[in-house]
Amino acid sequence: MSRFKSERAAIVVHRSSGRSIQPNMQQGTGGSETEVTWEDQQNINKFGRLNNRFHELEDEIKVAKEAIDNLEDASNELILTDEEVVRFQIGEVFAHVPKEEVETRIEEMKEVNSKNLEKLEEEKESVVAQMAELKKILYGKFKDSINLEED
């Protein structure tokens, strides 16, 4: 198994959207250095990738919630109108569509977005669990010599 001699050379910093997790490898107490094995480096890299995915998921969840809120607002506005034909945006074009059909489409869109939001939240929970497991492993070996917390 390959071992890295220099801890600093073995550490890879992952950056995404201005966020970063910097594994902070320092000399251990007593002047002895903790060796970073290939497996440790793979765990650090995996943690970085999971952290990036976590932030991507948070952004996607925010967008999905906003879309659901917008659809709910549109549905409420549709209830208040007395018109039988309303303007409905399809792509970049507004079309005159019967009110009942628009109500049906909005409900279908809300359902699709809700299912998507549910999937995103499940994936986020999975990523958080994997990150917690990796933190336990890495902090167990490196103790205070590694920092996996966000600044």
C-alpha cells in the first residue's frame, strides 16, 4: 500500500461555488506526523465530493421549494379569477387556455415538483449520513490534525 511522506502534498482541497472544506493536516503531538495512507486520501477526497454534492442539493432544494411556492401562488390566483380563459405560459410564449385545463396542469406540475423535492431531500439525508461516517473515520485517525468543518 502506498503511503504519502508529506501530509500537505497528500491533501486535496475541493472547491465548489465559493465553498470549501480544507482538511487541515498538522503535525501530531510529540513531533510525530500522522501518516496519510492512500485509503485516508480516498476518504478525504470522497468527503470533499460529498460536501460539494451536499451544497448542490441544498441549492436544488431551495429552487424546488420556490417553484412549488410559485405554483401554489398561481393556483391561488387562478381561484380568484372569474375568467374562463386565462393566459398560461408555455415555454416563452403565453397561450390562452381554458381555466380548468390550467388548474389541471398546475396541479400536475406541483405533484412533479413535490416528488422531485422529496427525492432531493432523501439524497441529501444519504449524503449527510455518508459524511458523518467519513468524519467519524477521519477524526478517529487524525483527531485534531484534520479539520473537516466549514469555515
